[in-house]
Amino acid sequence: MKWSWKLIRLAGIDVYVHATFFILILWIGLSYWLLEGTLSAVFNGIVFILALFACVVLHEFGHALTARRYGIRTLHITLLPIGGLAAMERMPDDPKQEIAVALAGPAVNLVIAFVLWLWLSLSNMLVPVDQLSLTGGPFAERLMLINLVLAVFNLVPAFPMDGGRVLRAVLAMRMNHNRATQTAAKVGQGFALWLGLMGLLYNPFLIFIDLFVWIGAAAEAGMEQVKSTISGMSVGRAMLTDFEVLSPHDPLTLAIELTLASSQKDFPVLDEDEVVGVLTQADLLKGLQEQGEQARVSDCMQGGVNSADIDESLEKVLQRLQTCQCRLLSVTEAGRLVGIVNMDNIMELISIQTALHEDHKQAKWQA
């Protein structure tokens, strides 16, 4: 995610903080200053919000480490003003596993709350809830209560929140995964509308959460629709078979000619029929700017191109393209290069399949 900085790496997972998170810190500090008017209050407020977000990080690690048990890798965790976001390769296909992953986050908050309650009880530091305020009362007790709030709020059945993912998984036990996702997304967007209204009436900060839920639900529903459209297809359906290749020894002038002569923007680089790299349009432009048009392709290309077998699932290839941050994959058959595939090819195929599906539905309705 752009405008994010790496904070720490734990259990093999990078934790990032987004630039907008510092706006939250500034807002919290200003709120405490207006409330109490002392630097001590500002300091205590910022320390409390940082402790809260440490709990949010642990919440996300609950998701990530549970997903790891099912062979699903978490790419990174990013801290945002509205909470944390664990970027996983995918969610489990098995509804029971998805429920376990979704519930792991709130479970961490409940464990934190229990540990804090136990410590407060043993040390005889618990005070009645009505004696607590934003700045008053034992630090640990306020943190305990906020963890309870986090657990309960995340369990609201509003997709893509944790409770919404549980709802989707339960529905997926009774209907196909795509329909379950669309239903859960509609419930999530209905909740987002209510949350937006509450934000307008009471707390503008709720509007940010409302946007996150609404956009997240729409994005997840769209992605599930894409997966449903290409389900059962192999990468051979989407690959380009008419394409140009370059040699490591070719000058960039040849890449310029091929780019201008066709719509192809990225070129596999072959050395004696073996794919050794790829020259993307960005690599070409950078090479022209820094080294000139007579520079060799080998000086500008990216090495180590990922490949896919022609019979490999198109859905898996799409996931690989999304996670490897590569422009294209070479497609092979019996070890021989037979095509290339990139995100544009797959999106074009999806658009065509969607149009055909809609046409089929319309013809069936008219009949």
C-alpha cells in the first residue's frame, strides 16, 4: 500500500503503518489538549491509542497465524486510522476454516481483555464502569473495555468485517460460494448505510468506517464474481499466443520498434529458447532515459520470470499475478514456451465471459 512505512517484522510478517495513521495521533493529541489542557493529558492519550493499536496488531496476527495453519500466507499487515488490515493471499475455501480465521481476531481481543481483568482483579484495582471516562480511571481497565468493544464490534455480521466473514461462511455451507458472498456483501452494505446515518447524526468518525465497510463489501463481492466466472478454466484460455520476444543481446531500438508496431507492452526475453527475463514498458522507458536506445535488453530487463503450465487453473494464476507483483507469466507446455499471460488478458476474458453470461440470461428470460 502506498504511503506506508515498515514498522516491524514479526513471525515472518511485515507490519506497516499508513501515513494517515499519524493524522489520528494528531487528532487524539488535540482532543486531549482541548479536554484537559495539559501536556501530560496529551501524552497519556497518545500512549493509550498506541496501546490500543498494539492490541489491533495482535488481533490481525490472530487472523494471520490461524490462516498460516491452513497454508495461507499473509503478505503484510497495515495499520490505518480505522484499524488494521491483514493482506492475505486468499481466504480459505473451506467454510469451517474461514470461520476459524475470522473468529481468531476477536478471540485475541477477548483473551487480552480477560488477562487485563484478571490482573486488575488480583491487584484490587477494578473500579465501577460509570467512574471511567476518556481520560479517567485505571489505564488497564480502559484498555480492557476497549478490547471488549473491539471484539463485539468486529463480530457484527457486516461483510467484510469478521462477523460478516462468519456469516458468508455459514451461508456457503448452504449455497454456492459466490451467492453466499453476494448475500453477505448486501448485508454489509446495509449495515454501512445505517453506520453512515449514525455518523451524520452523532460521530463523523463513523463515516470513515462506513466507507471502509461499503467499499470492502463491494470489492470482495466483485472479486468473488470474478472467481466464479473463471472457475474451471485453465490459463490456456486467457494466454496470448501471438506475441513478440526479445534476446538479451538485442538493443532497445528493437523493443521500441516492436512496441510501436503492436499493442504489446511487455516482452519475454529468450536466450536459446529459455525464458531468462522480461522487459516491461517501465523498464524500457527507464533504460532509454538512463542508458540510451543502444543499450542492450539484458541491461534493462527483469530476471526470473514466473511461469505457468498451460493446464494450470486460471484462478490460481490470477492469484499469483496479484501477489507476485509481476507484469506477466510465461505459459509453457512440456517445458516449451507457448504463450504469455498478464492481468489485461485475464480481465478481457472475464469481460467477454460476463457479457456472454448476461446474454444467455437475457435470452433465457425472453424464452
